[in-house]
Amino acid sequence: MTVMTAPAAAVAAPVPAAAPAVAAAGPAWQPVCALDDIWPDTGVCALLGGRQIAVFRLTDDSLYAIDNHDPNSGANVLWRGIVGDLGGEPVVASPIYKQHYRLRDGGCIENPDTPLATWAVELRGGTVWVEA
């Protein structure tokens, strides 16, 4: 009787099961409020993903979302700021020290070293949504 064995090179060690892949949680679109809940040229504050975000509606119904945290004062107050226009650029003035933040890109006009994060915002069927 002949016993056949596989050549040593053909015998593979058992392969451990791969660890399941964990998807990194990235930004997701979240509803904030109805458009009519934000008066023109004012803002509201939303807590999204543990972060305070200020959402602004301008007179022309354009929408902007920036961090609510004012890095110059350390307070979460930007949603209460005064919305305006400086040289054609929509801004919000902090209610504390009055620095102006551009709503389009979060830059601080008086102190360029303290920019804010901005967030994608859109209107869907009368509801304001932010990607955060």
C-alpha cells in the first residue's frame, strides 16, 4: 500500500480570519429645522455630532453654516451675532468682541489667525440640512 503526501510547499498554514472592516464615521447630512424657523438675517444654533453649529439665513434665503464657537471670546455665541455685509461679503459680527466672520469661508476679517470651520448646508423641501 502506498501513502501519498503533499509536498511540503503545498501545505499551507491556516489563515486567520480577517478582522471585520470598520467604516469610519464621516460627515452625514442631518436636518436642523424648517426654513421658516430662521428669520431672514438671523441665525440658529444646532448641536450636530456633539458640535455646536450656527446656521444663518440671509434675506435672499441663502444659507450658511459655521462653527458656533467664537475663538476670540471662547463663547458659543455666533448664532446670536449681527448678520451683515462688508464689501459685498456676507458676514456675522460676534456679539462679544464684534469680530467679523465671513459666512462663505469662516475667515475672521480682524484676526486671520482665528478662522472657523464651515459646513455644507442646503434646503430640502422646506427643511434646512447640514452636513456635519
